[in-house]
Amino acid sequence: MNPRFFLVVAVMFAMAAALAHAQGTQVGFYARTCPRAESIVRSTVQSHFRSNPAIAPGLLRMHFHDCFVQGCDASILIDGPNSEKTAPLNRVLRGYEVIDDAKTQLEAACPGVVSCADILALAARDSVFLTRGINWQVPTGRRDGRVSLASDASNLPGFTESIDSQKQKFAAFGLNTQDLVALVGGHTIGTSACQLFSYRLYNFTNGGPDPTINPAFLPQLQALCPQNGDGSKRVDLDTGSGNRFDVSFFSNLRNGRGILESDQKLWTDPSTRTFVQRFLGERGMQPLNFNVEFARSMVKMSNIGLKTSTNGEIRRICSAIN
């Protein structure tokens, strides 16, 4: 590997850590108060991953869904009849038991010290690494929020949403178009229920399928998700590489093999296609390293709406308000 690459990565993470520190978090925040905090989270995620690899994309999505509603404050974890958990886009999230397990161990080791929001941010990073993606330093020091409303989940980008609408939602949190493409690239791991995309396969336009689906790929999807079939059946978002964090998700978009309508639009819209091409290293385009840029965008995202110091609390039980 080119040593300059590692230098660039080191400089990038140093800058990201400095930015995060200025915003109220810092790498190694628990070094003195709970030295084993990150290792406890990591070992917990590893343990659950060994028995159920599906928790990796689940934890990654959960962190994203948390940050886009009330900021990265673990409000997604709070139970209640009208909490964020109950919003339609959040009902399929998985991995809550992993966060609860890590929190139980952390409370035993360092009572009242480590926030649920930080556990979620660390678990998302560890999930990417376990699926053979990059490892990066996560700034910590977040505190937990007390507000969790299903109605606020409208901030989340939907699976039919236009690129312009997605860009507006990301921009509202200081995330640019490259961040959008990189973070949506997290769909390189995980699955989607048929009910979220089967409408593209049959009666999308003029009684036919979505024309952006590769005609050679269509029969495969129709076999997986028959018309009037089981809408809860799950299909890999990155066909052929659903358990590995890599760039094949973008290759699938280029080849008309995106599963969600909002994902495929990353290729059909010129403003986002450029970044897909750069992540793929297409000839004539200035290349971008997906792993590196994903980590950078995750650090930016994980500082949305930070609650630090007296602006939040440390919940003893992540699913309940103290």
C-alpha cells in the first residue's frame, strides 16, 4: 500500500477528531472515567454478531436513524407508545438488545458514566469493521436526550424520496452531497423487506416495472418478491455482497441493480452519480476511497445535535428516561 495513503488517512482522522473536540466530543473521552468502555462495547457487538450477523447493519441503521431525529442522543432507544421506535421507518430496526447488553455491562463497570448515545455510535463503527469495512476513531462525550416522538421521524429520508429532497434533509444537518452518497453507501450491508420495493417490480409506470431496473435483473427480484407475496421477506440491498462492507453496492447501482428506489436514484441523478463513479474509481474521474470517506462522513453525522455537559443526561437504562 502507498504510505502516502496512510498519511492522508491519519491526517484526516486527526482533523476529524479536532473538529469533534471543538464541538464538545473527543476521541478517548472515557480514558480516565471508564477505560474499558470502548472494549466492552466492541466485545459485546462481536459476541452478538457471531450468533446473528444481521445485527451489524441493524446497529449501523439505528445510529443513522437516531442522529436524523433530535440529533445523536439515543432518543431512538426510548420505549413508549409514541416514541421514535414506533415510527414506520423505525419499526424494522434491529439490534436494541445489543445496546442493552453493552449498557448493562458498562453500568456494572462504570455506573452512570457512559451514555447510550456513545454506545450506539461505537457499536455502529464496530459493526462496519466486523463486516470487513474500515475501523476509525469515534469521538465520544455525547449525553442522552429525553425527547422521543414518532412524529419527528419525518426527518428521515424515505425509500421513494427524490435526490433533491434527500439533499435538503442532509444539508439541514450540515451534510453535503458527498456525505449523502457515502452514508447511503452503508446499504452495502443489510437487507430490505419486499414491501419496501416490490411496487417497482410490477405496476410502477403504465402497468410495468420501474424502467431503471436492469431488465436482466428483474426476473430475479420478481422471484424473490412475487406479486401479492410475503411483504416481510427480506432481500439483500447489495446483491451478491450483502454481508460485506465494500463498493459493490455502487457497482450494482451502475448496473441497474439497486433495490430501493431512493438508492437507484443515486445513479440516475447526475449530481450524485458523479460521487458513485468516483467511489468506483471510474477512468477519468478523480477517485475517492469509499471506506475512508464513509468514516469521515460518519464522524460528521455523529456530531449532529450534540448534547454535552448539562444539555443531556446519562441514562442508566437506555430504553427509559431517568
